[in-house]
Amino acid sequence: MSDPTPSPRKPIFDTVRTMLRRGFRQSEVNALDGALDHAMQRARSTGTGMANAGAQTAGNCSQTTVSPVSGVPYIRRAENSAELARTAAPHTISPEGIALIKQFEGCALLRRDRLVEAYPDPGTGAEPWTIGWGATREGLHGIVGPDTVWTQGQCDERLAADLLRYARDVARAIGDTPTTPGQFDAMVSFHYNTGAIARATLTKRHVAGDYEAAAQEFERWNMAGGRVLKGLARRRAAEERMYREG
């Protein structure tokens, strides 16, 4: 089979690579491809010549292909919702992400009067005390301690407030890195449980565009109190699956 026709965007990549005086990182290839896809889509909508020039590389469906510049596989983003989902990082967690957090946090009605009381950390047997949907320390309803008791409404209110905060933390940590909703949800769940999104190697790998290496980082966070907990292992596996499925 003969070689395919060279991509019309290759001269652009070659020029930028010459300016940088080095090869491209995967995240840079993704960013440039995404910008060019977006520009061609806008040009196509206005009927300009650039759309015709790029038509042979734009495609009409989401697919994994190989960059004409680096030879590295990437996910093209141009036409449909599946492709557009990765053009920018989401800033809010989806219902699927919330359901994942609720699945592992739980919100048991531990008392006969249907009030929810705090419980000790399973790893330490003491602090940090947790209540409701995984709420710890000080928040909307004061400091969480061994004598803390909340209503179901207070638990739900605290969850909503915390999810906004943790989603902002994740959005800040990943910046404009191309991110699917599933990846974002998985990282919010991870951060909600660990508080480590700003320092985790997982985040560094994601920002670098190495999504496979980032996915493999979830399983490393399975310990509390110096020992592996089955519950944490199951949660990390579920988060990794959500991250991979996007």
C-alpha cells in the first residue's frame, strides 16, 4: 500500500517545531491538533478555503489515528460530541461522577431517629472523623468530631458544597489539558477521597497527555493507616475504569 497523502497541516507543525528547536510532547501535539481541528470547523461553517484544504484530515467521526508529526496515537477532535468532549477540561462533576462518590462514601442512617452520626477513620480508628457523604473536619455545619450528628439534609448540603470546591481544585490543577468528562469525574472522586490532586503524579501524567500512565496511578492510592484497605482498592479500580472509559 502506498503512503497516504501528506497532511496539509504538517508544514505548520514543522514550523512550530523549528521555532521550539525540539520535538513535540504528546500534550503539545494534542493541543495543536485540537486548535487546527477547531479552526477548520469554524472555516467550514463560514465556507472559507481552509475547510477544503483540511477536509481530508478532519474526518466525520471520532477515531484513534497517528499524528503525522510525531507518530504518536492521539484522539482526533473535530466533528461530533465524542470528539468535542476532549477539547477542554470540564469544570463540574457529572451525575455519574456523583453516583460513584456516593457509592463508596455511603450515608448510612445510623440512628433510630434517622439522624446521621460521625464515625472514625477506618484506617486509624480515630481522626479524621467522618460524617454523611465523606465529610471531614470543619465545614458548613461546624467541626466534625465523635459527637457530631447531622440530618440527611445537612449531609446532602455539605456534599454539594464540597463537590463544587473539589471540582474547582481539579480544574485548576489540570488547566486546559484536553480532558473527557469521565476523566474529570474520576479525578474529582480521587481528590474528594485523598485531597491530593495538586501533588499527585496522576495529575502530572494527565497534564503531560500520558493518559495511560495517569490511569495506572490510581491503584497506588490504596492505603490508609499504613496498610492496604480493600475498600480503597475497589474505589481506585472504579475510578480508573471511569477514567479509561471517558
